[in-house]
Amino acid sequence: MRRISIFGATGSIGQNTIDLVRRDPAAYEVVALSGGHNIAQLAKDAREFRAETAITAHEDRLEELRAALAGTGIEAAAGSQALIEAASRPADWIMSAIVGAAGLAPGLAALKQGSTLALANKESLVCAGPLLMQTAARYGARILPVDSEHSAVFQALVGERIEEVERIIITASGGAFRDWPLEDLKSATLAQASSHPNWDMGQRITVDSASMFNKALEVIETKEFFGVTPEQIEVLVHPQSLVHALVGFRDGALMSHLGAPDMRHAIGYALHWPDRKSLPVARLDLAAVGQLEFRAPEQGRYPALRLAYDVMARGGLSGAVFNGAKERALDHFIAGRLGFLDMADVTEDVLAQIEADAGHIDDAMTLENVSRMDDLARRAVDRRMAEKAG
């Protein structure tokens, strides 16, 4: 029986992970489940799997969680320190699906146990890729990618040498606005940005897909996880979302990974690795698909991609600034205070401002410094918004 923990259990990745675990419950012992505001779902899943502990990220919801778990013997906890403590508990396999920079500290704690970390929290690699990879190496832990694109690359590289890779192509659906006239994007609403044409995801990641900020993070993630150069990474818009990534080798060959747009592909691969087990996902009928469409992303439509390459060129702690500014800009868009296209403008301005004024981009990559740069970026976005309102 494998001991497992699922952080971000109430989100789409977490619920898909639980769906797979539920199909073979005798194979797993659940150590910890964490969630956000959806206390009812968190408590329900903790009861079903008899988890040792359940943690909500929000301290003001702790009493509600305790009440929901009353009489079960399941420990209830809340807050960032509780997440780190839970991630430090011995487990064989840990899903890191907390959204945003908040997933970094629990992920590092899990790696220090020598666990296998199934990484769906791309922000960890964006903010602190070298720190995460070094921690895994130091403690003999393993990181398995769960983003569909990086899982696809990982699978295409089985039996291959990274030195023979010429390029890595990750695909993007293009999001809700891939076919909109450019001039209409300025007036795009939250409701419009929150409707994905192919994937069933949470609101934040769906908006990030529409702006391509999600893909920008994945570009940086590709560099950090596979150790390739920015020049080797390409992005293609692929509206069908059936080809998740392609790996090109120096002999001109391309290895591609195809599958229905279902996150249980990547989750199941990480859960069962190094084996492959049957998964409850649709099988592709290529004759019915008929054709696959690819096109280059338009820079004017997706400025976030250009920023990703700027961040990789700058290096240091700029990834933490980029992610922090992007997350806070998204908060303001969701709240109706910032336009859709303005998110990229604000993020770019904050990157330039912090590099010029703060002078700490090249500080040592520690968890404390990453957190400090993340906080600087968020406060810089808030100052810009306050100036705009005033």
C-alpha cells in the first residue's frame, strides 16, 4: 500500500487525482488532503479516504472544517505552516496541485522527505526552478511532471538522451479568444475569458489560458525541468488540444504525444510511473478527427509569451517577480479593476521597475528571497493600481 498526499485536492487536478485513487482504494493510504474555500468537498473526500489530516489554506475556515470532520478522528488544520507540516509527513507520492506561488514551500517540504513529487504547480519551477531541482537531488527525491505538455515531453524522452534533443514544442489551445479580432480583446470580460473551448479547469487557469500567461509559465517550466535553452523551446497553437507536445531530435525526427484533452492522462502516468495502467480516458479515433491544425501564436494576441523569453534571458529571481506580478494582475482583472490586455502591460512594467529599483534580482535563490521578490512584485502591482485609481 502506498502512502499518498494530495495538495490542492478540491481543484480540478486534485479531483481528477481522487477519481483515479477511488478506482483502486485498496492500493493507497491517504495521509493528507488540502483545499481552499470548498470545505464541504475537502471534508467529504477526507472522510471517504480516512485521511490522517485535512488542511484548508484559509485560517478563517478552520472551525468550519473541524465541525465537518467532527467524530471522524481526522485532524483538521489551516494556514501555510499547516500545509508545510502536512507535506513533511512521510509519504511515498505527493500531488502538488496548489495554485500559484503558495505551492512552493509545501513542495520543497515534500522533497525533503525523499518523496516522489507529482508536480502540477508550475509556479514552483517558474519562481525557483534551480532550488526545486537541487532540493530533489540533495534528498534523493523524484519530480514527475503533471502538466499535460511536460508529461508529454517526459514520455517522449523515455529511452532518449536530452543531449540529442534539438527542440521542444509545447502546444496551446489558444484559449477563449484565439479567433477573436485583436481590437475586441481590450473589452474582453471575465465571463468570456472564463470559458475554455476544450478543457474543464478552474477559473484562474482558464483566464490564464485565454491570455496565454499559462503557456508563458509552461515555457519557463520547460527550461527548468528539462535543462534546455530558451532557444530550443517553441509554442504552437493547436486548437484541437490532441497533440500535447512534440520533441525534435538532431536527426530531424519528431516524437509527439497525442491524447484526448483529459488531465487523467498525465496524472495517471505520474501516479503509476514507471508502469502504465489502464485509465478511464477516451481513446482517439484519428479517422474521425480527420485533420490536426497548427499555427504560430500571434505576438499581439499573446504578449505574455514574449515576457516569458525575457524572463528566461534575465534569469535570477526574475521568475518570482514575473509570477507574482502576473498573479496579482489576474486578481485585479477578476475583481473588474483591470482590463484583459492590461494584465501583460502591468506585469511587464513591474518586471522592469523591480529590476531597476530593487536591485535584488541576482540575490541567492533561497525560499526566503523568492518569497520576498514575490511580495515585492505583488505590492508593486497594487501601487500601480492605486495610482491609476487616484
